[in-house]
Amino acid sequence: MALSWKNENDAASGWGGRRWVFSAGFTPSRSTGFEPDFTSRNTLCLLNTGNEPACVELTVYYEDAEPVGPYEILVDSQRVKHQRINDLIDPEAVRLDRPYGLMVESDKPVVAQLYYLDSRNGNLAVSHLNPLPLP
């Protein structure tokens, strides 16, 4: 028997969770190579396997400033959405060159992952940061 996060309502609600936390965000202001493909960035990857759109809200936490948010992202049903953190500007632009954490809250279950690309030194550093799902 395979383990899953699914329950009896999964046909409509989908896989994943409603709250996720990432503690290790950082978006460099410098990049090398062609824009926009080689722009240093963090990208939040959201997967909605449910039958209804999901409204996702992000709150950004800094080490020396008050939290900022919510940033709202709509993820259509049975779709994936890749949102560059660099492109979040409302209610204010996410600060570059500063460590941050993210709280992701969704009205429908989604799967979340943070993708990191750093091209500052002419080489590419890429990683995927897996979050802590909250109950």
C-alpha cells in the first residue's frame, strides 16, 4: 500500500497542504549571462492538483524588518504556477541581497517548492528548497 497525503475528499481538493514555510530565501541582485534566463532568482513553484483554483497568499519575513504581505497568487485548477520572487512588487518589492523566510498559505491544498538560481559568478548554482508543511 502506497502512502499519500490524500483523504476521502481528494477528488475535489487535491494533493498537498494549505500552509508551508521556507526559512532559507535569498535573492541576489547581481547576475551574469543573458536576461531573463540567467537572472539570479528564487522561484516559488506551486502545484494545484484539485478541481478548483487556489488562492495563495505569501508573507515575507526578514531578519531586521517587519513582515510584508500578503502577496496574492492564483493557481488554476490542475495546473502548476512558477512565481519569481523577484517579480513580487505589491504590497512592496521583495528586498534583494537580504535573507528572508516565506509563509505560504492557500485556501485549497497545493504542493510548494522554492527553486534557487544564482548566476553571480559566471557559474550557475541551482538548488531546490523543500519546505516544512504545517498542519
